[in-house]
Amino acid sequence: MGLDTVLVLLALFMVAVAAGTLGALAGLGGGIIIVPVLTLFFGVNVHYAIGASVVSVIATSCGAAATYIKANLTNIRIGLFLEMATTLGAITGAFVGVYLAGPVLFFIFAVVLGLSAFVMWQKRNQARPQKVEPDSWSKTLKLGDHYYDSVLKQEVAYEVQGARPALGVMYVAGVVSGLLGIGSGALKVPAMDLLMKLPIKVSSATSNFMIGVTAAASAGVYLARGYINPYLAAPVALGVLLGSVAGSWLLIRLRSGVIRRLFIILLVILAFQMFLKAFGVGF
Amino acid sequence: MGLLVSKSLPRNVIRQVARKHPGTLLLSLVLRGGVILSATLVAIGLVLLFVTGQTGYTLDPSKGGSELSNLLAYHDENSASLYFPINPLEIWQGLINLKPFGIIMFGLTVLIITPVLNILLIALSYIRQRNLTYTLISLFILAVLTLSFFLGKAGG
């Protein structure tokens, strides 16, 4: 095997490790960084980049979901209910995405990057949700539950509302996820925080559980279409997975305020570059 | 992210959860096991690729020959001479013949199937509990996931 081939594989792996680490530190997956980096700096075809990203999104999501489920932070009923919408959205997005030309995808990506930066910039309300009146769907589906809060050191019961509007938002999140090969946790978590009034830990854990299933739906389409290229997906998936493990290790040892600000700046820069690429202004 | 939670949760809480919801431990085990199995397979495939310098598949000579460096041509879908297995049978044959790309694709397939397997287990547990609503919801998701593979093929 030629030296150039080995070097490119190594470079892809290193970049994926960095993306996975940053993604875990910021609380977003690595997908949102890996696709821009692969397309902007490695010149990878956007559909192959998305295929590789989808696989790494499944890896990181399943790894984290395993821990959250064991801790009973994941609300499986809410996850399942919303996954009806996210998986349908994901196959819609993946099916449409393979037909869309590069510039269109770059433009949508720029918008989503900008939106994610905005969501991160707004501080999430850490306070416990006020008294929530469950709506009829939430009551029928028994969406409310309780979890053990490790800060308050007690069981916290919670109710759920806004199940129907959340289903609509989740369809859109699914489409974005399928279209761009990202987890789109930046859309899912605020929807669960704001519409369903879920406690912040439950919405993070449940979003993680959903991201893996949603990405599996789009991965099915990308795999059958031949866009999951082992030459690219193997180093990227391994790298992002390793990076996310490192990131969660660092998370408890670093001050997250600085990282958050750096990550927001990175998202804005990537958004700007993807925007330029969409209009062929170039490198 | 995952590590943080397990660090901050006392062991007795985890044990309590496991006692109250016996199914969750299995779900967590399947998720973690799937990721580890897949990562191991992909890593073995990559090492074999490095050692042998072969993907295990002949590359289209009309599009640049069998030089592995041609794999770099993934920039352009049409000119790429890259070949890798896509359908399950071909991936399985690649795995048992220890072809590097076959092993990698099998590992990636294991990863994609892991969340599907998880939903299947959840569906089975709701069937056993005779919970009609959630049985139907989980079967609906399984149907959509199955559809995704056929939908990808159909469009060609």
C-alpha cells in the first residue's frame, strides 16, 4: 500500500478523533463537525461524507445511550413515541438527500450549523420545570415518569405536555438528520425542553437514545445506495467513537464554559465556510 | 457524556434501577456489546488492509486499475474505481473469506443493526406485558427501519 494512502487514512482518523472529542465536550455529536471538515478540507464527495458521519453518529449515540438507559434517565416511552416521527423523517431526508446536489446540501448545512450555534449560545434553563399539566395524549400514553437526580440526591417525578407539537418538530429533526447525516440533537433537545417541559437530564438522555435509532433509519438508505464507503467510514467511525470516549473523560476534568464558547465560534466559522461553498466561492 | 453519568450515579441507585426494570440492563448490554463488537471488527479490517495492502476486491481497471491509491478518488463518484460489497450476502462472504473490506462492512452493518435489535427487544418486552399501544408503536418503528433498507435499494 502506498504511503500516501496510509497517510490519508491516518489523517482522516486523527480529524475524526478531534471531531468526536469536541462533539462530546460540547454535548453535540461529532457529525456536525465531521461532514464540513471532510468536504471542506479533504474534498470528499458530500454524499460519502454524510454516509461516514451517519455511521459514527450511531456509534457515539449507542455508547452513551447504554449508560443512560442503565441509569434510568432515558424515558423509553417518550423515545419510542417520538421515534415514530424521527425515523419517518430520517428516511424522507435520506431518500431526498441522495438526489440533492452538493450546493443545496451545503446551504442547508450552513443554516443548521448556524442554528446549532444559536441554540448553544442560549443558556439552557437548568431549573427544575414548574408544575406541568399533562395533556390528553401524554396521559393516554403514560409519558410521565421519574428519575434519580444525582445533584438533588432524590427521586424526581415529572409530567409531560405538548406531545403532539413535539411529534411535528421531531419529524423535521428526522428529515434534517437523514438529509445531513447528523444526530440533530440541537433540534431534539430544545423541543423536549420547551414543548414537553422535560427535565434537562431526561431530555438529553432520551435524545441520545433516539439519535441512534433515527440514524439507523437513514443509514439503511445510505448503505443500500453504496454511500457507506469503508475506506472513509472505517477511520471516521473509529476515530469519532474514540474521540467521544476521550471527550466524556475530559468533560469532568475541564471547565466547560470556555469549551462551549470555542465550540460556538467553530460552528459559526464552519457555517460561514459551508455557505461560501454552497455558492461556489472557493478554496 | 456517558462516563459522566455513571461517575455521578451511586452504585446502589444503578442496582435499584436494575431490580425495578430488569429489561433495561439487557438493553444497555446489547447497545454496548454492539458498539464494541463493531469497533473491533472495523479495527481488525483496517489492520488487515494495512498489512496486506489489499481491499479483497478487484478494482475496476477501466477506471484507474487496482492501485490502492485510486481509492482516494472518492471525491468524484463517477470516476472512483473503488469497489466494496453492499448487499448482505456479499458482505457475509467477504467476512468469512477474511477480505479486509468485507470485515469492515460487516462491522459497520453490526453497528447499524444494533439500534434495530434494541427496538426489537423493546417490542418483545411490550408484547410480553400485553401493552397494545406500545407494542404497536415499537412495531411501527421496526417497520420503518426495515423499509429504509428496501427504499434505498428501490431507488437504485
